[in-house]
Amino acid sequence: MPYLPIGFALIIIILVMLFFSFVPVGLWITAFFSGVKISMSTLIGMRLRRVSPSRIVNPMIKATKAGLVIRINELEAHYLAGGNVNTLVDALIAAQRANIPLEFERAAAIDLAGRNVLEAVQVSVNPKVIETPQIAAVAKDGIEVIAKARVTVRANIERLVGGAGEETIIARVGEGIVTTVGSSNSHKDVLENPDSISKTVLNKGLDSGTAFEILSIDIADVDVGRNIGAKLLMEQAEADKRIAEAKAEERRAMAVAKEQEMKADVQAMRAKVVEAEAEVPLALASALKTGNLGVMDYYNMRNILADTDMRTSISKIAEDDKKQK
């Protein structure tokens, strides 16, 4: 039986290793010497609730050293709700150092809302500059003005939950710039006094309902763009030209159709003349046969026709000579 004490010792060693791996004794010792009062049963309960004790105890130590009064259950509840405990504690410490009133419940709500509560506190202390993209607007004289603004904002802790973000600030500033430039009589007025844009936009209260407080709006750059008024006039003239060309083409088509119709009428009249001329010999033959027309009368008629053709030919020759002269 010499192997029984060795096996028993191995079992004891394994049990001790399992105990120290499950029970964070080292973390408890660190918390104890840091002034954080936490029982061993609380740490075991965290393990059973699948909460990493270090994620709770280390921020608790940091908060205690900073002089914050926070209960361990509040941090654990925030962790279980999906919040970032470490960032939350850092934000509370930063707010305390900056003399910003920030309660634990509000900070937890901001963090759970998906916003970076530490960044919000930092922006509240150090204002942030938001640069808008190039915004094009047209003055009353039809000249396009392209402006770029820098908006200095400070986070409003009270409105972080449910307040609009930076995109809303940029959109509202852009709308204000377009409205201000559009109400100017000339683009020269905007170029001469670009600060009039910032003053007008700033007085509109654009930070209403947002998570920020606008401190200033500065026009960083103003450029002259296209002549929109002239472009619109050119496009209107081009459209009128196309309409006139379409109407002219319609009239030409109607004229061509009328000409074709008249040619068809002339062809029909010529056909009738040819048809009538074809009946003349038959009528003459019938008159000679019935005795209504004598032979001498027929020859006299032929002589008259021949004389008429001769006179017509002579007159055409005379006219051609005159034209050549």
C-alpha cells in the first residue's frame, strides 16, 4: 500500500488547483489591500453567474481609489446588461475631475444607449470641431456659392440619451447655409461678409434636440461656382429652339403633304384631259358619219389648229431669243 499516500496527495493537489482556479483568491487579496470590501462568496457568486470577477473588481478598485462611491452590485448589473464597466468607471472619474455632474444611473444609460460615455465626457471638457463637406448654394443673382464650415460643439450630457448625433448637426448647418445664401441678393454680398452666414445659422438654434451644444460656426472656405442662372437660361433657350424646330418640321411635313396632294390632283386632271382628248376623234368620226360636220369644215378646223401651233412655236422662239439677249 505504498502508493495510496501518493495518490491521495495528487487528488488533494488537483482539488486545490481547481479551488484556486474557480475561486479568485488572488483577486480577493488585491481588492482587500486596495480598500474594496468584497466577500469571497460574492466572487464565487460571480463565477456561478458567468461573470468575470476581474471585469468587476478591477474597475471597482479604480473607482474606490478615485473616491467614487459605487456598489459592486451596480457594476455587476451593468455588466450583465451588456455595458462596458471599465469605460463607465473611467467616464465617472473624468467627470469628477472636471467637476461635471454625472450620476452613475445617467452614465450607465448613456453607455447602454450605444454611445461612448467616456468620449462624451471628454468632448464636454474639450469641445470638438466638426467640419462640414462643401455645400453648394445659389444666390438670387443666379451665381453658385460653395462654402465649407467648421462647427465647434460641446457634448450635452443631459441630452446624450435620445439626442441626435453629428450627422444631424451637419445636415442642419448645411440647410442653414443654403437658406442664408439663397436669401442673399448677390453672391458678392456673401463673399464680402462670410461671417453673416455663420451669424445667421448660429441664431437658428440648430442644436435643439441634439446631443451637442453648438459653440460657434466658422466659415472656413467660400468659393464661387457656376453661373446657374445663365445655365438655366441657356437650357430654356435650347428647349425653345427644339420646340420651334419641331413645329417647323411639322409645318414642312404638312406642306410636303399638301404638295403631294396637289400633284395628285394635277395628275388626275391630266388623266381626264387625256381621256377627253381620246374621245375627240370618236366625236369627229361620229359627226362626219351623221353629217353634222362636213369634210371641208374638218379641214378648216385642222388648218386653224396647225396655224395656232405654228404661232405658238414662233412666240416661244421669240421669247427664247429675248432671254438669250
